Amino acid sequence: MYINITASETGNNKGSSGALVNYLEKENNLKTGKNLDQHYENWFNGVRNNVKRQEVRVKIDNNIAKLGRDDSKFFLINISPSQKELEHLFNRYGESGAKEKLKELAVKIMDEYAKNFKRPGIITNNHLLWFGKVENYRYYKHTDKEVKNGTKQNGDRKEGQQMHVQVIVSRKDLSNKVKLSPQNTSKGRNEQHSAKLGQFNRSAFKQSGEEVFDNLFKFDRGLKDKFIYANVMKNGTPEQKTQMQMISELSTDISRDIRIDSLSKGISDGLFSNVSDMMTIAKDAGIGLLEILMEPVYESPQVNSADEAEKKRRKKLQRSQGFTR
């Protein structure tokens, strides 16, 4: 699951949202013919599923009370399931069903966005001013390596399932009174600043979106496919990486209750000073890491393929001659 928050695809979120709204209408702009209305992809939020582009622009642009000329007015949230996650949705719900499920997912992720600020009265997506848009395709850009090496051209459609959701969310809450900025990454450390602008933990938000997907759609995600694993392996200390790598090898043994999720969170939070410390704490919690690591690994006997083929040939010959029962 890829979740990212940016200023705007058009590079500017300090003025009108019109340019971004029009950009996100690109798939609708390619549709022509008598059945255009049937295939038109409307915008949605937690209340409605039929919002038009004009309403999106007007409401976002008018929700800017007490914001200065150089202040951000809105943000763009990109919610992009992986190929494996999309395959799971398509297998369970079909293409049209998957699209509706992605909208449901976006609503719940915006609940997490609201809660992440930890502001009184900002609890669910209904306290935010936001609009989502499902897009079916992605296109190569000049910055992609495939375009740089000449195997693809700028604007070519990317292969595979690329369905995703783009969300425009106002800097101000639905009441147009409270400032909410995901650019404030104080995570609560600066109490005075957080009280004014709200705190925001991007890592926690991204991880919560992944967990919402897994719980909502009963998706069985291996540890190495989780955000917490990728984040530690990219940004963690060498000791954290060693610890995470160790439990990732154990997580394949699904017959044991070794509580991988709680261990991985502890590693991410820096609770264990070293591997020995992790194993001691795990043992106190009833998680037998040491015993698992000490168990012998069963290896199937190696069979010479030529010898095996000769045995099969002889047995077949014996059957044909009546030497076997």
C-alpha cells in the first residue's frame, strides 16, 4: 500500500485548486460519445458519491478563512494499492466492485487522517472538507527510469492494474475554523505548536492505512510486505534492521503464535537495545524465539534425477512384463 501526501500534482497548493481538479479530470476528458454520462467518474466523499468537479473547486477554494497568500490551502493524498492488493480486490469483488471498495477504503483512511491530528472535535472524515477521485490508470513521466532509458515514452500508460484514489483535502476543517496541516510533523513534541496547528505523524498515518486495508478486506500480508518492515529497513538503526531481519525469517512459520506484529512494532519503536534484549523480553512474554532459532531445519533428501529416471524406466518395464503386482 502506497500512501503519500503532497502539495499538488501541479506543484502549487497556495492558490486555487482549479488546476489540480482539472488535472484529475484527465480520464473523464478522454471519454467521448453518447454514453459519456454513464462512464463519467464523479468525485466522492464520506457523504456523497456524485460530486461534480465545479463543486469540488468552489468548496475547496472557499474554505480558506484566515489563511495567508503564502499558506497551503489544500493537500493531495495519493492512495495506491499494490498489484498484489488490487489482485485481491479484483478476485473478490470484480472490477466494478473493486472500485466501490476503494472508495470505501478511502473514507476509512480519511477517518485515520482526521484522528492523526489529535485535535478535539476532529475525529472522523466528516469533520474534514475533502473529495476523492478514482483513477484507473497511471502514465509514465519524464522522471521515470523507463522514459530516461528510452524503453517508454512520456505519457505512455503503465502496465498492470493501476486503479488508485486521489484525494483533495482542505487545509481547514469542515467548519472553516481549524487549521490542519500534515506538514506539521512535531508528533506532539512541541505542545504549543501542536495545540495551534495539530500534530501529525506521517509514518503512523501510512501504517494505519495499510491496517485498514488488511482488516477491511481480510488481506493476509506478510511481514516483508508491511510498511513497518520497509520503514525500519530504510530508516532504522543497524541494530533495528538486524532485529527486524531476524523476526522476518520466523514470520513464515505460521503454525506458531510468536506475535510478530507486536515484536515488529517494538523494534520500530526502539524498545530493544539489541537482539539479546529482544529475545529476553520475548521470552518473558512467552514467545520462544530462542527455541525456534535453535531447532534443526529439515532438508529434503537430494535425489539424483538420472537415477530416479532409470528406476522409473525399470519399474515400467517390469509392469509391462508382469513382474510387479
